[in-house]
Amino acid sequence: MKNKIRLRFAPSPTGPLHIGGLRTALFNYLFAKKMGGKMILRIEDTDQARFVEKSKEHIEKSLEWTGIDFDESSLKGGNYGPYKQSERKKIYDEYIEILIQKGQAYFAFDKREDLDAHRVNHEKKGKKFIYNAHNREKLDNSLTMSEGEIKKRIAEEPYVVRFKTPSEKEIRFEDVVRGKISVSSRDIDDKVLYKSDGMPTYHLANVVDDHLMEISHVVRGEEWLPSLALHVLIYKAFGWEPPEFAHLPLILKPTGKGKLSKRDGDKFGFPVYANSWKEDKVYEGFEEAGFLSEALNNYMVFLGWSNDGDKEIYSMKELIKDFSLEKINKAGAKFDPKKLLWINSQHIQKMSEGRLLNLVSKKNPKIKKEKMKKFIQLVRPRLETITFLKEAFLYLFEKPAVNKQLIEKNMSSSIEKTILDFIDSVKEDCSEELVKQSLYDCAKKNDLKFGKALGYCRLAIVGKMEGPDVIGMMMFIGIKETKERLLQSLKI
């Protein structure tokens, strides 16, 4: 392991930051902090054709909300900048020239339609077209041209620069998650390193930047695993030592079949972004849906990582202490919105009353400030999220419709007498203890089990057999309102 620990998260601003990207950032952050290293945010914005306005801001806002902090970035600065790839073009120009001079890269002038024709021709013969050592000299590139012809065509025609993949070579490397891997160069394309628009591709910019920024560990998604052999070859072509690699498993749909996408959020009814994103419609984020950032981090770490024991609820500090790259799983991790809700509820219960009150007050302006503290104390054990709480507990603010069917089902002469006696006996200025005692005494007087009396009161107050503590609800809505709801239920 290298002495200097430096990790990076390198998103492309081609859209909102998906939970898969968030998890990658989190895993990088946890390992960097555990090892006492540095965390770098690099924006990989060389693909101008796919650039999306406000994407960078969404990425930065999402990372800030989740508490993933960076030591170096385009905002914070640092000694290894610029941290936006679009500002590093002169650097890439220099390094692509080095590869060309070393004979490790070459100019290619092939037209798209010609390459498409080659692919079709190969497919007819039951073969796969690969642009590399077995056919590159038959194609339209600088490998068979004189220096004069190369210069002339560069001046007059569009071109790309391709990497010259070694022929008949076994590339061996190791991934922390996948173990030892071996790939034949026969299966690797001469990938484009420089596009016809004069910008580098991911393959070149990524390797050059990771080397120059002294990145010690590259922790990224599984989708980049097929490119790892190529990246190792590029490192070797420059004479550089590659960093250590760890490729994270996919995050799967709740069904377990296929990669989780933004459309799955719509389909299954849960967010897939940290913060909301507006496109043709507004896609709600985890923050707007009432999730705590620490709960989301806690849940995300188990999407591909496992610990040694049964512990499920973690603070960020505890995650940093327990996390290790060696415990990352190979298999895809199924996204389970119910488990996320449970973890969120556990963090709500653990949170200090002051912080929870502050968060909930900001998220729920429809609930009056003077009511909020009592409201939170009453409903806290039932909270799974922290937004739209008035809508979720509307019966605490407005009379519910009388559930005639349930009232009739639960009605009896002893219940009716108990409720009437309770209405007569309980006073508006009674304490919670006296209200409870009054209901207990009235039930006992009419040979009714106290649980039955509480159940009927719940039904009259809520409109159904659910909700927080019954006596607590009476105190919250007030004894006057409680009596009105009880009388209303008796009049059906």
C-alpha cells in the first residue's frame, strides 16, 4: 500500500447524482478518512455533448447534504488542480503527444460508415469486429502512412487518436474486490483516447489525472471493470505505477433484477437522488422525502459492504471506524426501500430532541410552532420520515370523518355508557394523569376493559384503529375537541 492515501470521487455533470454515484462517493470518503488520507472531488466534464446545465451544482449540493466533505475540489482549491477536466486540456495535449512519440498511440481517420460496414461484414461471418492488432494495419490510420501524409491528413481531415493495444499479450492485474484478473489483449479495442473534437476521452483523462493527482486507490462502480485492463495498459505505456483498484457491485432494482434507474423510483415510489431534480417533471430527492442524511449514509454502506456482526445502525464516525475495502461484496446489492425507511426511523429515535425539533420545524411549516414540540413528543415513536407530517397525522389537526362501519362494529351498551360518563366527568383543565384515571374509572364502573375503552376513543379521535398514544392525543387536540369527537361518534 502506498504511504500517501489519496482518493477521489470523479462524477460527470451529465445529469443528477444518482444513489449509485452517492454510494461510490461514500465508500471513497469512508476509506480515505479511516486511513487518515485525503478526499478529492474532480469534475469529469470533457464530454461536452452530454453536459447538462446545473448538474455540477446538483452533485455538489447532494454531497454537501450527505456530509461527504472534500479536502480538494474546484471550490476549495488545492495543490493538484485544476479540478475540472475541461480546464486541463493543455495537460492532456502534452500527454497524448508523449504516447504518440513513444509509438503507443496513433492517428485514425476512419469514417463512421466504413467502420459500421466492417462490423456488419464481421457479423455476417459470425465474428465480432475489434479494432486492434489483428486488423489495424488494414484500416485507415497513420500506422501505414508516411510522416508527410500524416501531417497533410491531420491538417485537412477530422481524426481521432487511438491507443495501440499490444498484440497477443496477457494482461494480469488485481482488484481489491474481484481478486486476480487476467485479460487477453486480443479482446481489447484500440480505444479512442482523443476525440475528433479535440477533447480527451475518459480513458486518457482519467489515467493522467489519477497519476498527476497522486491517487492511491480508485474505488468506482462495476461498470468500469471492463475498462480496467485498458487503463492498466495506459499506465504501463507511460511507465507509471497504477493505483489500487476496487470496483463496487451494482445497486439492483427492488426486484433484484437489473440495475436501479431513475425510472424505478417512479415505478416503485421512492427517490433515487439525494436532492430533487427537475427535468420533464420534478424527481423528488431523499431530503425532500423526509430522510435524514445520516440514515441514507447508514443504508447506502450496506449496499455492497458487510460487517462482522449484527450491528445495523451506524453514525458516520462508526462507519469510518468499521469500514474496509476487503469487506465489499462482489454480488449486486438489492435496493430495499422498506429497510431504508426502518433505518431512517431508527435514526429519528436516536436524534436529540432539540435537533429533531429544529429539522422538523423547517420541513413542516404548516404545523404551528407552539404546537410542534408536543406534536413531536407524541408522534416521534411512529415517525419513519420527517416531511408532510401534518398530512400524515391530519386527524390531530382536523376532525376525521366518522367511520360508521367500525363504530357500529365496536359499539356496545357498556362502551356507550363509559364514553358518556367520561364526557361528563373529565374537565378541560385536567392533567394527563387525571384524564387517564377518569377514563379508567368510567370503564371499571361499566364493567368494560380499559383496553376496549381506549380502543373506542382511538376510533372516535382518529377515524380508524391506529395512531399514537390515546391519552396523548386527547391532550394534544384538547379535552373540548376530544368530547366533540366522542359525542359525534355516538350520534351515528
